[in-house]
Amino acid sequence: MSKLASCKTYSFVNSKIIAFELEQRNKRFQLIAMQLENCYN
């Protein structure tokens, strides 16, 4: 594989991983927010 192609593949995979991480983090924040709401209601 050429260097450019492997760099493109790497950045594509990296962006997928980052998107997945952010999604997981958002879900965690939503859970925490829901639990806090339950505490205060």
C-alpha cells in the first residue's frame, strides 16, 4: 500500500473511532444527567 493510501485509511479509521468515542461519551452524559434529574425530582 502506498504511503498516501495508508495515511488515508488511518485517518478514516481514526475518525470512526473518535466518532464512536464521542457517541459513547454522550450516552454516558445523558445517563448521568438522567440520574441527577431523578435525584433532584
